[in-house]
Amino acid sequence: MDHRSPRVEVDRGVCIGSGICVGSAPAFFRLDGGRARVRDDAPPDQTVLDVADSCPVEAISVLEP
């Protein structure tokens, strides 16, 4: 059985820096240069997966392990 977490990526070329992801999941996302970036030290949880769905420009991808 595979217990690895999904991988979350931000396409910084698409990101508009709205900050919705940072405001909703600050332990997982941060703004860097006006664009979202995933923090390396936090595994995704359900909140992060929900935030990915709410990105206004669909810049956040959830990739299954």
C-alpha cells in the first residue's frame, strides 16, 4: 500500500499572486517575489488540497504520488 502524500506544485508563470493560498494555508504556501511558492517543510493536508481547487488561475497542481 502506498502512503506517500501527493505532491503540490505552483506554476509561477501562471500565478498572479492573489495570496488566497497563503491566506488559507500559510504553513504550506508563501509569497516569494509576488508569486506563490510551496514551503518545503510541510506535507499537504486536506486544507492544502482544497486551496489548490480555489486558485483563481489554476496555478496550483496536485500530483498523485
